Amino acid sequence: MTDVCVVFGSKSDEKVYSELLEKLKIMGVSYEFHVFSAHKTPRELEAALNNTNASIYIAGAGLSAALPGVIASKTIKPVIGLPCKGAFGGLDAFLSCSQMPPDVPVLSVGVENIAPVISVSGHYLHGYTEIILVEKKTGEEKKYYEKCKKFMSDNNIPFSTAKNSNKSSYHAVFIEFTKLGKKVPSNNNTILNVLVKENSSEKDALKFFSSLKWGLCVGLNNYKNAAIIALELVNLKGNYNNMIVGLRKKAAQKVLGANK
């Protein structure tokens, strides 16, 4: 079985994917590599996804950066979105990767920030074993912490709680809620950052972009995607396949129900 399926949207991203592939090789991680555009070569992309047996996906693209989201829509395995520079210093690509709709997550990193991609891939292949939800006591952080806790409990997603994400653990995936504008936690653990702010404005997009240049994230307020991508990360052996498929089916039924 191949460890990682790496897909980039354009040869113009060669500088990024060359460095990424070299670091995967140094780690001893097996990979397959493709250049396919979600918009220009959809059939070729579909065929490659149908034929791979990879355990995790890394998808890189610039501009609209639809590629990570398209791949995420076709798999229940983790997808790491690596935005590349195009226009606006990569802001558009970063938002495309991170601001996925609820129920179909992409784990996004900062623009061309390869280090966390390598770290998460390596830890995932060695086996994450637990999800830790970091407790919050006040404000919007508490509100979204409680929403995430309820969602995970209602759907039988396994987790424990902790007062912070400081305790070193290479086998844990932490979910951390931080008010937009505050500094996000930074340590050697795998931390899925969920920045929160209700009634956000256009200016907040730049704060969001700046706050998450070096970390791992899902979209603003998107506790559902944090919970689901965490579940995908602890699912290397496929123990939670039925649970993830069930969540996807619920999400699809909700959309289809609007046609009645």
C-alpha cells in the first residue's frame, strides 16, 4: 500500500511540490504523485483517485484551490490542503482550502508551509490514537467548544478533554478553540485550530489568514469539520469507516432534502 497520494493542480507549483516530495522521501514515506487540475482534468483526477490505495492525501493548489476540497468530497481518508501562492499572496487559495462547508473537511496549513504537512503525515502513518478536546470556560470559545462536544457525543465520536494542549503527545489530535485575533497555541503537538468569531466581516479574513500562517486549521467557527477531520486522523486502521460514511450520508440527505 502507498502511504501518501500527492496531487498538485499545476506545474507552476513545482517549487512547492519538489520540496515536499524530497522531504517525504527523506522520511522514508512511500508516495505517488500526480499533477491534475480539479477544473481542467476532472476525469483524469477521478481515475487517479479511484485507482490509489494511499492512506492519506496531500493536495496543493493556488488561486481558487478547489483541488483539496474536490478530493475530500470523494474520500473518507484525511486530506491535507497545501495552498500555493498565486494572487493576493495566497489568501484566496488559503480560504478555499480552509473554508470548506461543514461535514466535508480539509485540514489546511498556511501558504506553502510544508513543515506541518510532513509532521501530520508522519504522525498519522505511525498512528494517532486519541482525540483531545481542549476545554474553554468563557465567551465564544466556550460556546463552540460546547457545540463541538455535543456534536461528538451525539455521533459517538470518541474523545477526552483536557485543560490545555501543552502536554506532549505524539499520538493525540487536539482540537483547540481560539477567539479570532488572539494568538493560537503553538507547541509540538498536533493541534487543529478552530478560530471563532460571530458576525465576521471582510477585514476578519485577513486576521484569519495572518493568525494561521504556521498552524493547522479548519474554517472559521467550523467545529464540525474539526471533529470529523480528527476522526479521520485516528482512523488509519479503518475502525471508524462506518461512522464517517454515516456522517457523510446525513450531510448529503440534508442537501437533497431541499429539493423536495
